[in-house]
Amino acid sequence: MSGLLPTFKRERKGLWVTPLAWVLLVTFLLLQGGIFYSITVHFSKMEGAALESGPLNAYFGQQSLLMAMTLLLLCPSLTMRTLAEERRTGNIELLLSAPVSPSAIVLGKYAGVYLSYLLIWLPTGLYAFILRDTGSLHLPTLASGYLGIALVGVSHLSIGLLMSSMARSQLVALLLTSTCLFGIFVLGIGEYIFDDGILRDISGYLSLTTLLEECSKGVIDSRRIVLHLSVGAWALFVTSRIVQSWRHA
């Protein structure tokens, strides 16, 4: 796909040469470090803590509400400038006049922010290193926990890119994405509110906290994988169509 790699490199470089990515990284690590520290202190005061309820399991699962709120802040912040800033500065006209397809523009930008998302999470792998000699480290469960984080990134970042294509301001894009993702989060809470039935089933299917809780226990539900991959593909497709419409405007 012509132009995908240059767009990816441009997006990645454009994000990390600005203060935004570094501010996000520092803020994220301070917040996650505080959560991890409080969990390890709690477990250090417990006797005979079971493997399945170790600090890392609690980090990904029992504290999934805090994790979910972190994701609701991180993903909109990463995607808010992707297309909205290009439109504000007029750079999108240069991109559209170049021999680059709309799909390449969208996928290149998405790949750039998704890689940045993974890089921001990468330092949290040190938590496993810290716990390596405690007997509470279970690598398959750790891997499934990070799989849950990766799945959330697939859908949330694609929605953020879609919202950015609908705005001419980074702030508006941030608010649109945050509202959309918070709405999905609230729908997921319905799992604990609705009586048994289709509404509760749908809410449980959409629940971000349930996804993280399951992954923290090593449970991988293929339906959730399909959901997040489908949402990601749909949002990227719609975004590429929006960008295509700009070329003919």
C-alpha cells in the first residue's frame, strides 16, 4: 500500500518530538507506579497469598477500574492530534495531493499511535522483573494481561482516530473520543445493574473491566477478541472513507 510506511514514520516522529508523548509517558508511569506500589504493599502484609491472586493479577484485574480509567485518558490523548491537527494546519491537503491513498494515511497514522501506545506500556514490564523472586510471577497469566491491554488499544485507538477525523481541533477530538469511550464504559457497567437477560449479556460483552479481569486470570474469550478487532476494523474503514471524501471536496 503506497505511502503507508512514510506516513507511519512521520506520525511516530511527529508524536515523540513534541512534549505530548513525553508528558503522557511520565504521567502514565507515575500513575501506574503508584497503583503497583500500593498493591505490592498490600500483598506484603498478607500471609500465604495465593498465586492466582498475586500482585500482577491484582494490577491487571482487581484494580481494573483504575486501569480502565487510565485507558480512557491515555487513548484519546494519543489520537487527538492525528487528523484534527493535520486539518487545522492544512497539512492534510499536502498529504492528499501526494501519491498516497486515504487508506495508507489512516493505517499509517494508526500504526504510529498504536506503536506509541505499546511503547508507553513497555516500562511496566519492569513490575514483573521486580517480582521475579517472589514466587507470585506466572508468565502465561502476565501475557494474557498484556493481551487484554493490547486488545483495548486496538479498538480505543481506532475510535480515537475516527473522532479526530471529525474535528478540526485537538481539544474537540479529545472530548469526542473521551465521550465515546466513556459511553462504552458506562454501557459495560450495566453488567452489574441489569437483571439477567439480553441487556445484561450485551453489557457484559462490552465491559472493559470484565475483559481486564478475565485476562488477569489467564482467561481468553475469543468473542472479546472478535469484538475489539471488529470495532477496530470498522472504525478504520469509516475513517478512510472520511479521508477519501476530503480528496473530492
